[in-house]
Amino acid sequence: MGLLSILRKLKSAPDQEVRILLLGLDNAGKTTLLKQLASEDISHITPTQGFNIKSVQSQGFKLNVWDIGGQRKIRPYWRNYFENTDILIYVIDSADRKRFEETGQELADLLEEERLSCVPVLIFANKQDLLTAAPASEIAEGLNLHTIRDRIWQIQSCSALTGEGVQDGMNWVCKNVNAKKK
């Protein structure tokens, strides 16, 4: 009887809410990714000048995703959104090799932020549908991701445009939120 009552309680409980911060340089594909997650039209996307917020249901979680613009002049304001973040998703344009150093520095700065310490990080190596895209393994090596020791992290190849790899990344998010919430 005890297990049955626990199962009923879990089933009747509202979805757990998760706060996800979606960051990356401008033109990395953050908004396209967010719209893909929300099953919205991605044919007309303009650069985010402030932020977008969407709630997406996934695997018993209500994912509240905060998509913050990535233009250089907006990046100093990212820190205003760090509080209570459960998961950080960082999006990289895998085809824009000229900006790998810049995106790597921004990611390194985020990982040093005290309010984001121990927050799991999913790095989406986006735009894998382009012929010039660097593979996720090359990006991981170039950004020295293997040196991250203070949190769990994952790099996931994806194409926000086609949706390929996006669900795999979100499965990782839900699995790691589950582990964090227990």
C-alpha cells in the first residue's frame, strides 16, 4: 500500500519547474533552438535584443527557458539572470570558427561565476547541418572542456534548424535535473 500511495502522489503532483538559462554569442542559434523546443515556426527569426522566455513540457518537467541575447553589448547583463538557474545551456555556432576563441572565453567566464557554480552545463554544438561545421569533439578539445571538474557537462552536436540532436540534449537535461532534484 505504501508504494501505491507514493506512485499516486507522484502522478498527481504538478510538473516540477526547472529554470534553464540559454546563452551563447549572437547568431549561434539560441532562439531557433528555443522555438524548435516549443514546436514553433522557425522560418522568421530575428536577433534577440533582450530576452525570450518559453515554458516547455518535457518528461514530467516544466522547463522555463530564458533565452538572452548574445550581442556584445548585451552580454554584461547576462549576470542579471544567473540566480536560481538549474541548468545552463550554452549554444555555439559550430561553423563560425573565427569566433571560437570569443565563445570559449565567454563560456569560461560563465563557468567562473559564483552564482552558476555546480550548475550542470549542456553545450550545443549547433549548425551541424552546415558543411563547414566543426565536429563537437573538435570544439570540446579546443575549449578544453575536459578540464571542467566542478560540474557535470555534456557537449551535444545538433542542428536547431533541422532539430537533429536537440532532443538528445534535452534528454540529458532532464536526466541531470532529475539527479540534481533527488
